[in-house]
Amino acid sequence: MICSPPKSHDCIVLSNKRLSENSIYLTRLHCPDIAQNSSSGQFVNIKVSNELSPLLRRPFSICKVDKAEGWFEVLWQIVGRGTTLMAGYKVDDVINIIGPLGHGFHIKSGIESAILVGGGLGIAPLPFLCQDILEKSSANIAVYVGVRTKADLAMAELFNDFDINIIQCTEDGSAGIQGYVTKPLIEKLASKSSVPPVLFSCGPEVFLKRMVDISSEFDVEGQISVESVMGCGFGICVGCPVEVQDYAEGERKYKLTCIDGPVFDSREVLLVG
Amino acid sequence: MADLSVSIGKLKLKNPVLVASGTFGYGQESRALTDLNALGGIVTKSVTLKRRDGNPPPRIFELPAGMLNSIGLANVGVDTFISEKLPFLSELSTAIIANVAGSTPEEYLQVIEKLDEHDSISAYELNFSCPNVKQGGLAFSQDPKVTQQVTRMLRDITEKPLIAKLTPNITRVSEIAQAAKDGGADAVSLINTLVGMAVNTQTRKPQVHTVTAGYSGPAVKPVALAKVFEVVQNVDIPVVGIGGIMNLNDALEFFITGACAVQVGTANFIDPSTGEKMVGGLNDYCNGNGIDAISEIVGSLKL
């Protein structure tokens, strides 16, 4: 697939909402080029500030787009200095962003059933994926959302615009089904519905490793979006390798999360987990 | 318009702002993010004889105003470089400097033999200073005898300008610069990264897989300037300054200290148009200060 080269944009902050008490934010940015030319699973790399620290950009999945209004959203949580600064973004601030970047999800024409599974902030690219699947097919979609606690389920509200089935799980049992999201997922897959679904997932590495095993166990296609520390986001620093099995060449090698991914076929990636 | 052109031996640069090896890929990745032809030159990702997959992750770790990297010379190898990367670079109107690396002196020799017939390559930068590979790398610029021998061996097989890229991980970098000169190098470039390390206190593991890694970014600029100063004061050889250059003011510090050209490195990860902006800024700076040629600034340090 030939990708257009990444471009740099000065994007205007339209809103910066705190979604939950656990410092999860949804930021809406005006940028018609990114809104109109990105596909689900791709990401953007945000220049958080003009200071020397934090030095590097911060990568975020594109969470949702509105092509007509020319905006996109990113979903994130305060974890360090960069995201602490982002929490201070105000409406009309101008932020430099490179994107869209990477290879996103592959939606086959004629897809009949899709199961989207998000672990924690791994939910981030899934609303856009929902949009994409609904635009390109008439597939039946189910979303499995797994978070630590009730407050994080604010992220599940991002799917409210879609007429789809949402299964919510919390690790502490404070809302929805108690336990890991993989439990109801396995029950669903074991129930042998007539159409084999494609499993799309995003989340922490240990969760993705489990999703790779589940795809293999139930012999269904899986696509996973992996996360990595990145230096640049567009292939020049070569700092974000992921080990893959090249079946054609019969060898293990490295691909780059930023330009070869972040979405990979679940049979290909060798996760440490 | 001020004259920003620079000559390093036979190497003619239209301006003194280059991008550093390993921080700009093979040029094409950034084609929509900057005007590549605005640069004085592009130093390619290191080219080795065979494709190298590089080190296992994690390869990078961010620090305040700096970063650690341990990529391990991941690159496509010289044959693929020639067939797939060089055609794009050949179309540019900027100097293409191939950064050459190897585990043995013979490997450098074989890479240059393969590259030498390609006119689009203006010069070679000899990577004598990668801290992140087990063999070769640093060894070629920590012992002056080895530096001189390897430089001489390569000098004998090519007419193209040779720039020896030196490590700061040594007591007297000027001794190595002298050895490179004695071996026939046209210039030296410095500094490559400083050997650094960081530890995750939760897991008690190093933050980068190879434990130690190369430290770069604005935090290393004072070290880089001091090393450039040492070489300029002690060795009669053109110096290309590298190390934490983020903006025009940083570049000017290197010029004033005596570097005849600079390379922008880590800054490219954040903004690949840093070099292009620097060229524009340098032109404005010269015009605004009645400077006709960049050579008027180089080495103008008042002591």
C-alpha cells in the first residue's frame, strides 16, 4: 500500500474535556486534512510544548473524526509531564501535529461480523474503527470494553453514537461484568455464532498477547494495534521495533510500529506479554 | 544575500547546515515535512555491507532535554541502499554524504567500493563512533593508531572527501582528530553520542535493552561545543559540529567556536524542518549583521 508522506499541521483546539476522575481526557482538534485523509488505526504525533522538556512528540491514536466539520479527537490520560501539559490546553490554542501516521486497520469489503476489544486506553482507536466499518460495510459490530473501574467507563460513552452492542467489564466489579474483558469475549466466541468475526483489539501488551492467543484458539482473523515508545513517528529514528515472524522468509525480524504498524495481523507479531 | 557556501576539501556545500546520520533516515521519509533542497547536505543513515536488523527493544528512552538511543545500526545494507534509497537522493539538489559503518576495516572498504561509482554521493562520513554495536563502532575512534590506519586504508581507495565521525567518549578527542588527519581525512565531525544509561527503579531494569546507549539532544550541546573547541584549537582540520543543535543560536555557537558546518540531529525527530529553518535564519542573521559570508563568523570566538 502506498501511503502519502506525513505532513505537519498547526491544529486548533476546539475542546479539551476531562472525561473521568482518573484524568482521562478527550481533545478535539480542528484539522480538515487529518480528518479527511486518515483511516482508523492511524495515529498523530503531537508536539506537546515548545520547551526542550518534554523533548519528543507524543503519539496518540485518532479516536474519532468528522470529515465534514474537519476535526478529529484523541483520547488520553495524564501519565507524565507531556500529558500534564496537554491537560492545560485551552480552546483556540494552536498545536503542531504530524499526521496521519502509520498503517491502520484493514477492513475487508464484505466483512459481516466485527468484534472490537479495547483494554483500558486501548479503547482510543475503536470509535473511529466503528465509524469506518459502518461506512464501508453492513457488518454486525460488538464492542468489548475492559477497564479497571467504573469511572473509566466514561470512555465507553464514545460508542453511544453507534447502534451497536456494547459489553462493559471492570476489573474491580464496580460496574458491568466483573473481571477481564476476555472472559465474556471467550464465552461469545465459544457460542459459535454462524459468521466468524474479525477480532480488532488495542490495549496493553499483556492484553494483546492474550488476544493473539484467543484469535488462534478460535481460528479467527485478528488485528491488533500495538503501542510503543516512539522517537519520531515516521520512520527516521528506527526506535520502535516490534518483532515479527516473516512466514514467507521463515525468519524473525523487526518491523517498525510507526510505519509498518501500529496495526498488525495477530499471527505476525511476536509479543513478549 | 550572504554567501553561505562552504568548502571542505573537494566537498562543496551550498550552506553549512546538514542533517546528521541516523536522524533523517534516507531523506524521503521527510519529503513532505521540509524542503530537502534547502539543506546544505543530507548525511544518510549508516550503510553497512549487509542489512542489519538492529538491537531488540526498548531502543530509546526520553530524558529531560535529551534521549538515549540504541538502534544498533539498523539499515537496509549497501546493495539495497543503492537500488532503493539512492535514486530518490540522487534527484535532490543537495549534497549527499553516505555515512559508512562496519564491524571490521574490510567492511568499510567493501561498502565504499560499492558506493564509489555513484556520482550522486558527494562524500563519505566514516562512522568510527557508534556506541551501540558489539564489534567495531567505538573501537575505531578510541585508539589513534587504529583511526589513522583505517582512514589511510580508505583514503587509498577513494578520491571522494572523507569525514571521520568521532566519539566524545575519550579523554583527548583532538588526538583522534589528528590521527584522522594523518590518515588522510578531509574533515572530522563531532560529537557522536555520549555513552549514557538510565534505570527503571520499579523493575530495576535498564531503560534501554543494551543497558548503555547513546545520549543525545540539547542536553549534550555544552559537551559537544567543548570537544569542537578542543579540536579546533589543536588540529588543523575542518570540523563539522554536531550535538544538541536545536535552533539557529545553537548553530551560531558552533560556527563561532570554529565549526565550518553543523549537523542537526535529534531535533529532526521533533521537527524535520529544523535545518531548513536554520538556513533561512542564518541568511537573515548575516544580512541583518552586515556579514557577507559565513566564513566571517567561523572561528570568531573572542578569548
